[in-house]
Amino acid sequence: MRLRPLDANRYQGLFYGRFALVVPYVYRAPVTRVGQTLYSEKRLGPLGSYRMVLQQSPGQIFGNWSAGSQSGPISMRLMR
């Protein structure tokens, strides 16, 4: 995931990876900051919705995602 700031509390997220280790995906979704928490939700057509909730601490962002019946952790370090 890459985050591009739009203003103090909004970002454009670019999400990319592989579904089932084979099928590549790329999509954009809005990301909103409330305090130290980042939220994102995007409808993915017949696959359901993607949801993400992240907490920010100095130098890193961590949290969880879910899409359909799948879910998992997210851990990122901030790049300058």
C-alpha cells in the first residue's frame, strides 16, 4: 500500500498485491485519518468490501484488514 496525502486528514491509498498468490490486483481507495487512526473501505464488486483500520505510532503504522471471509494484520514503517 502507498499513501499519497490529499490534506491533513485524507489520503489516496494505492493497494496492490496478489490474490491466492497468483492473481495480481491494484486498486485505489480513500483513506481517512481520525486522530491517530486511519480508516479505509472500498467495495470490490462481487468479491465484497475491503476494510482497513490502522493505528499510527512514531515511525510505523499497524492494524488489520478484512475482505470477504479473509483478514490479516498490516505492519508498515514510514518512509520519508
